[in-house]
Amino acid sequence: MQGLQKSLLEEVRRIAAEDGTSINWFINVAVAEKAAALRTEAYFRARAQRADPAEFDRILAKAGSEEPRAGDALPVGPPGR
């Protein structure tokens, strides 16, 4: 495999072996995940540019002020504890 640093290639070999896949499959999946992350970031960046802060404030102002119903409150403290 040319193009990967030796230490990175060793890590990829180890991970692929643990996962029961080939190095090529691992690299394909890694590249697909990175591409999806970049597309997602671009989508949210474009979506944020279309946002209307005044409309957001108007909608938020309509939110109720009642306390959460039983079982509907946010957890207190760090997650998983």
C-alpha cells in the first residue's frame, strides 16, 4: 500500500483485522465517512446562511412557559450518571 505513512498503515491493518475487513474496504469506508461529514457540514453552513434571526425570535417568543410534564424534563448532571 503506497501513500500511507508506515505507522498509519500498521494502524489501518490492525483495525481492519479486528473488524474482519480488508484494508481497501476500511479505506473506502473511511473516505465515504469523511465525504459524508464534509457534505453535512456544507449543508448546515448553507442552511445557516438562509436563517432568519428575526423569525427565529418570533417563533421562540411563542414558546410556552409551563414547567415540563413528569418524565419530560432534561436530565440533571453529566450524561450516563
